[in-house]
Amino acid sequence: MSLPRLDPSIPETIEPLASRRLQARLARGLLDGGAIDAAAVKAGRRSMLKVCEAALQAWLHEHLGELHCLDLSFVLVLRSLTETDRSFGYAEQEMAPEAEIRWFATCGLWPIGHALQALENVHEGLGATVLTAFDENSDVMPIFTPRDALEVCREFYWHGEDDESEAMANCETDEERRDLAEEMITRAKLDAAFPNWATDFASKRPNLKVHQLRRLKRGALPPRERDVIDNVLALKTARARLLAARATADFDAQEDGWFTGHAALLAWNEDDLSMRLYDDYCNYASESESRDTIGLHPLDLDICASLHQWGSAMKHHFECIRLLDRLIGLLSDGDWLQADNS
């Protein structure tokens, strides 16, 4: 007896008609805008969403390029106003858009402390300036830095204070205080893990001005240090262009909850406190309301140029992302420890 077989024309999954209509409108817009061609639409007629997502990934690779340290993913989200939504009284204009692009990141661990300390030894303030470049661009790529490590200690260990004194005062016995000091990350442990300028506010660090960086670059520096300075200067220029265009291109998801979508964890070394602090933070966030969307952009399904308009607005973000990716690579590559000890 042979097993029954379904006709090949029967789809593997059944999709609501409203969803297929949304996909068709999206494909039509991308087709009219030149993001996909008619052959791709015909070949992928069973799943227009997959065709559109493939077109998005190809378009992003063309405009963003290949990243070596940052791992980003961009997804297309389609939705329609359901009868359930209407029953709760939501008006059509109050709902999320029918289609949007969202982007996320996979967090990787990158030890850069030896590089920053070596740069600081080259010239006071150079290492601090490089670290500040990451903090200043947290709105483009949220990266967990030593400054964030201090904030986690304040939030989760020190009752909002600058050290553990308040937490210790709540202990009733000396034994409880000893056990707590052994278990928790104290201010002494944090200060031993990072130099003071690394955990300070970016605006309070001994940052070098642009003209100081340019003058330093003209001096007798090894190629690697010169590359780092070039990258920081390029990042400052790219950020200036980004801020100038920000009025018409703000992609902040503006969602509630603790943010857990960091694109990188910048540790001082491979076995310092950063990983534990980041894990504690993420575990706490997961028990409450949390979010991991870095940014989003609504797509107008009826405007064929919508994707290209988004790409034009994102070009400054892409430029900053490429430079941040390259800077992480420069700092995490090679034997900076030898330079630090020289």
C-alpha cells in the first residue's frame, strides 16, 4: 500500500489572504522601485515575503558592505489590522505600519583594553578618545562599554550609589557583610578591572580635540596607531553628517523596556568583569519588559521608492557602522600587550 501524496501545487503552509495581499503589494513596490526583477517574482510566487527579504539582504550587502566584527540582521515585518485589534478600539492610523524594516545585532565579546591602554601610553587622552568614539555612537550601534559596566554595578549591586556602602549598611552582621563583599562586584573590584577614565562619562574623559588628533597623526607613529587615529577622525566626520541629517532620518525604535540588543561587548580583557556584568544585566532584563530592536523604518507599500528613500537616509548610519566595525577590528587584532609593555 502506497502512502497518499499531496499534489505539488498544494502549498506547504496556508497563509491568510490578507497576508498574501500585503506580500503582493510589497513585491509590487519593490518591483516598481527596481529592487527586484520580474523573474524573481515569478520564481518565488509561492512566498513573496522570502523574495522580498532576499532582495533586502542583497541590497543591504551592496550598500553596507561586509562587516567583520558586528553581526547585524535586517528583517521585513508585515502586519495587518485584525478584527481583534479593531474590537479593542484601535483606529487604523494608530496601529503599527503594515510593513517595516527592523534591524538587530548578535553581541560578540571583543577585548580591547590592552589596545586602549597602549594608545593611552602613546599620548595621554588617546585611548580615552578612542573609547569615547563608541559611547558617542551608541545611538547608531549600541555597544556595551566599561561605562555601561559601572552603570550596571550602580543599578544592580550598589542601590543606585557610587559604591557598595549603602548595600553593606543593610547587612545586620559582619558575616553578612563579608559574604556580600565576596559575592558582589565591589567598587574596588571594578576599579581594579578598569582605569578610571574608562568608566567615566564620555564628556568627562581627557578626550583629544580633532586638531590634536591630526597633529598627533603627523608625528612619528607606527602604522597601526595611525590607522586608529584615521578611523576615529573619519568616524567624527561621518557622525557630523549623520547629525546634520538626523531631522529627517531618526530610526530609533522608541519601544519600552530594558534594551538587550547590544551589537558588541567591549571588555578590557577576556576574563574581566564585563561578561558577568552583561549577563547579570540581560538576566534581569529578561525577567521584566525588554527589547532588542536597534532600529526600525516603516515602509509605505504604495510608494515604489520607499526602500530607496530609506537607503538614502541610512547611508550615514551605514558609514558609521562600517567605521565602528573597523575600529573594533583594529583594537582587537594583534599584540597590543607587547606595545603596552614597551
